[in-house]
Amino acid sequence: MTFLLLGLFLIPVAAKAALFSFEDRPRSFRDADWSSTGSLPAAGRYPDARVLVMSGRTGGWKGVIAVHSWIVFKRENAKAWTRYDVVGWGNPVRMNGWAPDARWYGTAPAVVADIKGAQAQALIPKIEAAVHDYQFGNSGDYRLYPGPNSNTFVAAVLRAVPEMKATLTPNAIGRDFRPMPYLGLTDSGTGVEASLWGLFGVKLGWIEGIEINVLGLVAGLDLREPALKLPAFGRLALDFGTATTTAAPSR
């Protein structure tokens, strides 16, 4: 058991921390680049409906193990994108606080899910209802660890809209937070999950794959799109015996 914990949880975190120490990272919130990456087209030039889940590495040493997640969408023929985040100051649920494809603490975002066309159009009202009904949306509700935080928010939306068939990456710390112990279906409805407040748990599902959660750190396997899931590194896609870091597969 000791070797399992070392191999799956502690060694990846230590390795990522070592790599992180050599990176040129912004020293503070004010020093970071929060500008648009230009990865999304202007809404007026993109007539179709679209829904995206995006994530970017957090600031400071939290960035070793965690990302920040958010939701972006536009209805058919809409002239603007809509973005929802949860943050740790004031009213936690923020609408259009940043450009939809903005860098987070200087890091370009990864796309976790991407749904287009008629399917996206049908999902948007459900997403808006889930945002409105988010139970930790009041001032003072936010808690960095183990949650509810930004990843808890996006996971709650995915849970409320399982038709999105998406799951956050393993390094979205807080995604598994629940106010009570839980035994039941996974967020996507394609598997089963047992969890103690998001601090300890296991999952087995088609969308989620196989996951073991220890103190919010997640290790496991992606079965649908073969990949390793490791703390700090996130999802490492397997391709002919090689591994490359990727976001979760888009839809």
C-alpha cells in the first residue's frame, strides 16, 4: 500500500513541483496575463450554438496540483459569448469576468469539452438553470480546499446536465466535493461512485474511467480515450506506448 501511494500520488506531485520550480511564472495576480488567447472566434462570426468547458492552471504553488475551470457558451446567432466562473472573493459566481478564452494566471486554457450545433443549443437552458441553482453561490460559500471552489461549480453543472457527457480533468481539485458522503451514479450517469466529502473516493464509469481519490488527488485510467490520470499532471494520453499531456477529449 505504501508503494502504491508513493507511485500514484506522491511521486507525480513531487515531479511536477520540480518542473514547476524552473518555470517562469507570474509572481502575483496583478503580474499575470489575463488576455484572450484568440482561440475562439468572435461570436458574431460564428452563427452556430456552442458550449465549452475550459480550464487553466491556477496561480502560485497551487498551480503544481490544480487547475481552475469555467464554462463558456453562445446560443445560435448570439452576438456575444457568455462565461461563468466561481472565484474566491465577493459573490463567487461571476458572469463574463474575463474573455471566454482568456489565459488564467498567464496559462492558455485547455478545452475539456466542446459541444456544437443543435445539441449545444438544447443544452444551454439546462446549463443556465444549473448555474442559477448552484447551492454554493452565496458570498462566503467559497472554500479553496477541499471545496466548494471553481471546480466544484463546474462539476455541479456537469452533474446537472449529464447529456454533456464530460468530466473534469484529475487535477481539477474540488470537482469531487460534496457536502455529504455519497454513493450512487457518477456525474455523467455512466458509472458508479463512492465518495467521502470528495476527500476519499472511487469511480468506475465509461466517461470517468477508473479513478481513486486520496485527499482530493486523483489517479486512474481513462477507458474511453486511453490515458493515464495522475495527480498534478492531469490526463496523459496513451498513443502507441507513448504518453502526452492532453485535456479530456472534447465532444
